[in-house]
Amino acid sequence: MVGYAELVKRARALVVAGQRRVLGIAGAPGAGKGTVAERVLRELGDSAVLVPMDGFHLANAQLRRLGRQDRKGAPDTFDAAGYVALLRRIREGGPDTVYAPEFHREIDESYAAAIAVEPDVPLVITEGNYLLLDTPPWSAVRGLLDEAWFLAPDDDVRVRRLIARHISYGRSAAEAAQWVHRSDERNAAIVSPSRDRADLVVLGDPQ
């Protein structure tokens, strides 16, 4: 089993002064992507910044307009092309700060330009469900990552996490379970085959 020490070591090897590298952390909903990304980020300090994919959720008003609000979290409920464009800007580097959106679960919306990627930060960590999909426009993401990890915890643990997360944000236990099995698990089935495009598959939870 791959532990945090190994993950931090791999991430630290990507840090090269004067260069811009991008590390992607993928996995199904509830796989622990945010937790792993934050843990690695704490270890790397000022040499890295985290830019999650979730900032590119379409706004709820747009989802209602498109008739997709009951599927929020599916691949077509994100501005995937915008996410790809941001990753390209990040990889290109340059003298200017790049600003990225940040998703806030407590309001279920994103704040624009909430994350600053300073020009001298050598490593950008990004995490999300669909980083390794092979269908456009998501398929362009893999080529923009210097290294990609896929998190694959026990599915029962992952589902329990998801239900608890939805309850913590206001759903009843029944509503949370229904959403997970109707929406999140449908998305998990889309994500799971993409693990073959990862450089590293992390089985279980890192210790």
C-alpha cells in the first residue's frame, strides 16, 4: 500500500525551481482526492498551490437553464473547456499571476478568481473526478499533467464518506443515500476505467 510518505516524496520530486509542473489527483467521488491533495500541499508548503477541478462547476442558474441540476457533478455539468484552458495557462507560466475559481460546498457555488497561482510557484496540484477521462474536452487534461495519481479506496468506505458528506451539507440520511446511489455512483462508474491512464494507482487510504 502506498503511504503519505511515498506520495509526498513523489510530489517533491516534481518541484524544480524555475520550472512549472502540474500534478493531477483523480478518482471517483468520495475517493479522498481533496484530503490527499491538502495533506501533500501542507508538506510542500510554499513550493506548491492547489487548484481543484471543482471550481469549474457550472453555476446553479446555468444548470437549471440546461435542465441538468439533478445531475450536478456529472461530466457535462462542468466548464471542462475552461478548466483545460486554465491548465494550459498554468503550464505556460509567465510573469503574471493566474487566478482560478474555487468551489464552496456551503453555498454550492464557485467564487471566481479565488485562488492565486503566483508565477514563481513550481508545482500546481489539481484534483478532481474527470482528470483522466479519454472523452473530449476532458481528454486534453492528461497531456497537461506531468504526473497523475488515481485514488482507489474500498468502495464501501467511499460510499459511506459520500453519504456523510451530503448529510453534513443539509440533506437527510435518506436524501443523501438516494443522491449517492443515483448520481455519485453513476459518475463513479464513468471515472473508474480511467485509472489505466494514471502513473500511480493508490489502493486503499494512504497511511
